[in-house]
Amino acid sequence: MAFVSDTLSLSPQKPLFASVLANTMLSVVPGISGAGPTPQKTLLTPVLDAELVAHGEITSMPARPNTPTGCPTPASITRAVMDLCGVTPLFINAGLVHRPTVPCFDVYGEPGNDPRVMDAVPRAGELFEAGRFIGTFLSRACDMLVLGECVPGGTTTALCVLRGLGYPAQVSSSYVSNPTTMKEEVWKAVASRLEEKRPGSPLDVARYAGDPMIPVSAGIAAGFGGDLVLAGGTQMLAVCAVLKALDLPVPRVATTVYVRDDPSANFSETAETIGVAVAYVDPEFGDLGHSGLARYCIGEVKEGMGAGGAMFMAVLMGYSPDQIRNHILGTVMAYR
């Protein structure tokens, strides 16, 4: 296929890339998330990824931006695109365990609780309104916003929100082998709580079942007046599902073909059911001669930190697929 399946007739003059950072305590459950060397260290991943995207290196501790198998993190891809395009990224702290080490907009949220046993985001309504404020502000700063996210464990909370809103979703994972059994066990416990709580609004579903990124991102989408692209996979479909249930416009989504082609998920079908226009980026990482990037093609990592949307933005800004791929390759080679 082409590098991008559909550019959706966008031609930004002042694009901005932003990423919403958050934690969910589900990520410390062993086996749920591969976004960190250990379950406990997944709580650090949003902070370290933001450092990498902002500065081109992890600055707060000795660490290399690769998985244990040598697969470059999606944050390294996003960093390469920011460098290529000359775009300064913006970060939004929706609720982190560890204080961010890069400048952020802060909505003063808390990390997401384990939705199996307690309300995941007790102040979801407040976070939505805080996001709306940021979206309105950013409307004056750019004509196109590419909004990514970094939430280890977030595909599982996305599953719970999508299911809670009535969609028979199957979601992706950063693992090659998706821990679907574990995710279904989480959903079973969350479904029981939802039946007991009887949510009265879509934001109640996010409150009981989601993570802080979901209401903040939905609020940003509600407040932003320009062209908005949600950069991510099934987690951004959960944001779209909340917006649709609130009778608000559903934004475009940009992600990688590695999410679309995940046989353990049903991304395309869920997007179509919600009514989401999706642009798929195919960077053909298997053809670059880099064994770590080639692991994306076998289903490792797939997406994250808005990597697919960042590459999509670069195309809209006039960069060729070869320029984008070569800059990504040069960036990740430097991390060896």
C-alpha cells in the first residue's frame, strides 16, 4: 500500500503535535503491559518517553529507548519526526505517578486506579472540562493538532470503555502475543462493577472503567476548533466512542498498519462501527535493514506516543516517505 492510506485533504500551515501522558495502575499487573522492562517500571514510561521526544535522549536516568528485544520504542520514532519537521512537541499531564521532567500543561489529575476494584477516574467530568479548556486554548495556537498519548496498560482500559459503551471491541497490545485472556478477565470484573454502578453518562463509563487520558483527550477534542487528528490505536478509538456517545463530533484517527493488521484485535471494524475516519501509515520498517524496527512487522509494539500520527503529520507537511523513513532509521541507529 501507499505510505499513507488517505491524507484526508488536510494542508496545515501551523501544525502542533501534543501528547497526553497518564498512568493506570493496571499496568503494574504482571503480563498486562509490555511498555517497560518490569511491571512497576511501566509507571515511569510516560515520563521517559516524553524526555526522549522532547530532548532526543532519556535524561533522568541511564536507559536506552529500546525494548529488551532491541525494538526501538515508538517515542524514538516520534522524536525522529519532530526533529525532521522542526516541530516542538507539547505534553499534557493527565495523571502521572511520577512528576514529569519536561514542561507540561497540567490538569492536576491523579493516576488511574485499578478499575476492577474501584472507580478508575473519580474526577472524569472535571478532567473533561480541563481538556476542553486546553483544546480551546490550542485552537488559537495552531490550525491542526495531532494528539497522541502515552498510557502503559491503556489498551486494557480502552477495551473496558469501548465495551462499556456497547462496542464488541478486541484491542491490540504492545506484546507480540496479546494477553487477551488477562484482558478479558479484567473486563469481566469491570463489567460486574458497571452493572452495579449503572453509569448515567459516557463520562461515567470513563470514570468507572477508563484512565485519565480518555476524558482529557475527549475534552481537548470537544474544545479544539481546527483540524484534529487523534494519533494512536485502540486507545484513541475509546476517546472517539466517548465523544460519539456525548453527541460531539468524532475526529479523524491516524495509526500504523501494525495496529490495523493485528489478528488478535478488530481495530478497523470497531472504527467503522463508531464512525471514525482512519488514515493508516505503512512505514515498511521491514525493508530498512534494521532488525529492531523490523520487529514492528511481526507485531511488537505496533504504535505508541502518537508515532503513526506523527508520520502522518510529516506527510501533510510535505516530507516524502523516503525522507521520513531515512530520518527514523538514522535516529534509531544512533541509540545503539
